[in-house]
Amino acid sequence: MKALLTHCLLLAALPTIARSEPANLIEAAGKQFTMGVGIDDRIHEMPDDWPLLKKHFQIITPENCMKPVAIQPTQGSFNFAQADAFVAFAQQNNLEIVGHCLVWAKDDRTPHWFYLDDAGNPLGREELLKRMKTYIDTVVGRYKGKIAMWDVVNEALADGNEDLRPSGWTKATGEEFIAKAFEYAHAADPDALLIYNDYNNELPAKREKMDRLIRSLLEKKVPIHAIGLQGHYEIDRIPFEQLEKTFEWAKSLGLQVVISELDIDMIPRGIWWADGGKNREEIAKINPYTEGLPQELLDRQAEQYAKLFSLFKKHSDNILRISFWNLHDGQSWLNDFPWKRTNHPLLFDRDRKEKPAYHAVIKALANPEN
Ligand code: GLA
């Protein structure tokens, strides 16, 4: 009887005993979504990063080495050395891979020769699609069964008035290159999950264009499975409400969502493009946090990351993966783009130490009330 009483008392006390923090992001996310990170192409040569990477992440995206400019910089010559090493590293370490990306629908991100015939004239529709098919067959075919998901088309939606960003692709094929890219990728690896990836596509202007595009793809039964929201945010300007609307929109179309390149810029870059870019000389000198981020900003970043992850958690039935863009603050692209500055956009600092944002995310993920 006494034993039973003690047992009951213990049980009653359980909820008040502080639960220890989950050991890492993977454990905190549990079955809700997969945790990923975009990482240096040379990760296989960077042993100092391996413990942090393997502790928190299940799926990795190569930062550059699978982009068309890296894989086929000139006609006829495929350059797979770096991508092969990346895939081998992932396999040895039981990490899944996001292939990024098959078509980057921007002229300055497409190998120059791609649109042109031998005489230097623009290719017609058929020839360009044929070239794209050869490229996709070769790349997706090479890694068939080794790459879990592909960003098939990246950044095709226009920032300006047009629906699609004008490019050599649209000039030759209109929007057909998008449908074809998905069809070719699906044929080359029917088991890979296929993603349309973009930035600002959770904001109304681009979401409307995306809605038209995706509906037209779905009507044609194009094999598209998920929408990638890059998630390159700026502190104090995270579009929480629009994100939620976008999750609901994707769900209504039967599509899953991935957050593909998450970070929070602490020295917001938007000003770089303001007023037609006329103040860039001055802006390029802005570099306030070379000695670290003040506590107040660390806390604000933590709060905003927590709010984001609470939202992701709420929609986790339809969010497949959350990937950060880069492993720690010292490796972020936001230290260089669009001007050089010491930035702090991620969950881990330059010494690979957990920041307040890390603990806030863990807490948000673990909180059963979220
Ligand atoms: C885009 C691309 C990524 C990467 C980032 C910046 O979001 O999709 O591959 O280049 O820009 O580094």
C-alpha cells in the first residue's frame, strides 16, 4: 500500500519535474519534419564541422557544386568530381541529400553556352529542351536512388511585372521549360521528390504568380510534389501571416512544403536595393557587429526564430523539411552578400556554439502547446 502511494505521488509530481532539453534539432523535431542544412561543397574535407553537422542534421544540400554552372560550365564537359565527393560523404555519414538545382531560371546562373548553337545564335524551343533533357538525364540519372529530392526549377518567378522572369528559357519556350524539367527529372528518377523552389514566394505578389504557374502544371499532370520557400528572412520583417497563408495554399493544392534555405539576416540587406541602389557606397561601410551580436539582438533573433518554428510546428503535417542555409554564422553567405559584413543569421555562432536562437527553437519544437 505504501509502495503504491509513493508510486501515485511520484506520478502526480511528474508533470512538474522539468523535462530535459532535447539533445539536438533532430530529436526536437522528431517526426514533424526532417532537419537539413545547405553546406560547403567541400564538407568532406572539413572535419571540424562534422560533429555539429551530424549532431543536428539529417539531410544536406550542396551549396554550389550541383548547380548547372558547376556541373557543365562548357558544352560537352560534365564536371562531377565535387558533386561525387559530396554524395560519397553523405552516404558514408547516413545523411540524405537535396540536389540543388537542375534549372536555375536566371540568365546569369545558367551556363552561357546553354542557350546558343555552335554559331552563337539562340537555340529554338526544341533544341533547347533537348539540351535540357540531356543535362537532366545525365545528372539525375547519375545520382538515381542517392538523392532524395531535387530542386528542379529555382527562381523562375519574376520580381517585376511579368509572371516569369524573362530569360533565355522563357524566350525559347515560354513556360514550357518548367513542365519539361519536372517531366524529365521524374523520368530519370521516379522515386525522387521534386520541388519548385523560389524566394519571396510566400509574399502575395509572387504567391499569386506561383498559384497560376503551379495550377497550370498540376492541370497538365506535371510531376511536382513540393513547394520550396527559401526563407531568407531579415530580422523584424518576417512575414508570419503570409507564410501561414502560403502553407494553407499549398495544402489546398495537395502539395507539400519545404523550407529550403532558412536564415535571419541581422544587418538587413533590403536597403541595398532601395532608391535604385544610389546609396551603396555608404551602405557598404555598415558593419556594426564585428565583435558579436549585442544581447538584445540575440534575444530578438531567438524570439523570432521561436515564432517561426511554432508556426512550422503548427503546419508540420504538410511541411516535409526545414533546411538552414549554412551551418554556422561564420559560413553564412550573408557575410558577403550583398556587401561584406560580419553577420549572425543562424543558430550556431562562429565558434559553432549554440546561440539563444538555438535554445528557443528547441523549446518551440518541444513545446506540446505549440
Ligand atoms: C539562392 C540559391 C542558393 C544560394 C543562395 C545564396 O537562394 O538558391 O543556391 O546561392 O541564393 O547563397
